[in-house]
Amino acid sequence: MDSDFILQYCIDNYEGIVLCNSYGERCIFYNPDMSLKRGVYVLTVKDKDGECDKSSALGRQGVYRVNLGISGDTFTKMFGAKPSRPAKGGIVDMPYDFSALDTVMPHPVYAWMNWICVLNPSDNTFLHLLPLIDEAYSLARAKCGKRMRT
């Protein structure tokens, strides 16, 4: 499974989706009719380490990380209590090897915001991600609606 397939899956299966680059990541935003400046994040793909995000060791050949935000309830069911926000440049205090491949886990930096990630998901892991991507899309639609009303 490659990252382009995952991004194309989102474009092909969700309405109102926009693909763009943001902060060194390829991002899927929900932004119907381009009604917001950027839109609301649904999913991102990170291909290289950033200055404040090196815990996934994305400098390894061919390694990428898929990131998405889910509901607080789903996050808690999957991983237990949310961690505290890490200090700038730090990672969340959770017992995970954030460089492990093909493992759905909390996001190393944004788990406190209910974000999860997986490095190089296999076909089987991607199937496990599908309902979570659906949830991320639904959350983005709801957030977008609120932003458009204000």
C-alpha cells in the first residue's frame, strides 16, 4: 500500500475533499465549494520528519505516516485516557514505539487532540482504518458546518 493510493481513495470516495500541501504534509481537507480558506483536516500523509516531529523516524527509505483525527470517545476506547499536550518539540507520554510500522497508534505529537496514526499501513490495516477515516470525514464536515455558520 502506498500513500498515493490512500490519498486517491479519499478523493474518490468523499465529497467536498481538497488535496493540498500544508506544513510539509500532503493533506486531505473537507472544503466544499472552497468556502473556507483551507477547510478542515480529514487526513494527512507525512513523508519526512519535521523539526518538532522526529519520533516516527520518517527518514527511513519509503516510510510515511498517515494521520487522522477521530472523536474523543473512539480515541479513549482504542487507547485509554488522552495524554497531556507535550512541550514544544516533545512527544506525548504514552507507551508506544512511534517508529513501528503497520500499527495503528496515537499520534506522537497530537494524540492529546484525538489524532491517531499508522506508518506504512498494510492492506489489512488500511481496511481497519476505513471506518476511522469515515469518522474523521464526518467530524470534518461537522466542524466545517460550524465554521461556515459563524
